[in-house]
Amino acid sequence: MKNILALALLAFALGALSAAQSQAPKTLSFNPGQVQRVEILYFPERVLVRAALSPDRLEQFYQYKVEIRDVSETGEGRRLLPLLHDTLVEPSGHSYDHRTAVLLFDQNGRRVASVYFGQFGRGGTIDGVSGTVKGGVYQWTRSLLKGIAE
């Protein structure tokens, strides 16, 4: 009886895992050209926390914030826009200790997208979907934070 229960649990776990891995990658669901303002929030990886930081907790407890007010008027902002076209998350179902957030706002101040990265850029969450984040936004963010949050 125990063996049957164990096999049933294993089959269920493998089914759930393969379903999570077979989900199609999710891209950002807005036109990157509508981004007016960007906020970058950062909580240093070297600082230990009792529980992993969720996106909400990161937004409450960040230690550094960098804001680009008019993306189209800055070189760094213009560098970001093509990266957003290539940004996607491959769902994995894993949760992460989020340490970096890139929050994107339109000209009306409305948030159009949120990209959160786990420690050292390994995985993250885009608009509520967790998994492997691809596209270069993390490297762009780290280049902005260099010298500020080290």
C-alpha cells in the first residue's frame, strides 16, 4: 500500500513538473515604446534575510532606488528599450529570493510591467510568472547600479 501511494505521489509530482516546464515562454505584454519612466529597486545579495524576498517585500524593503524620469531622453533609457523587446520568462514554477526590480511606467504614471530578478540574476518573475528570465535587462540594471550598490 505504501509503495502504491509513493508511486502515485511521484507520478503526480512529475506531471506537475512537466506541465510547469512545458508552458510557453511569456513575453512582456505591452509596447516598450510606451515606457516613459523606469524605477530600479535593489536589495543587496550580500545581506542575509530570514525569508526570501517576494516582489511585494522587495518593493517595501529595498535599500537602493534609481529612477530614470524620461527614458527617451537618456542614453541609458534608450539602451533599455531594445532589451525589452527580447525579454521573456520561461516558466518554471520555482520561487526566488528577489533582489532587483525593474518597474516600467507609461506617460500617465501607470505601471505597465514589472520585472523582478532573483539573487545574482538567476531566475525571476515577470508580471507574476516565475522562471528563467532572458533578454539582457538584468545586465543593463547591474551596469546602472555599478558603483552605487556594491
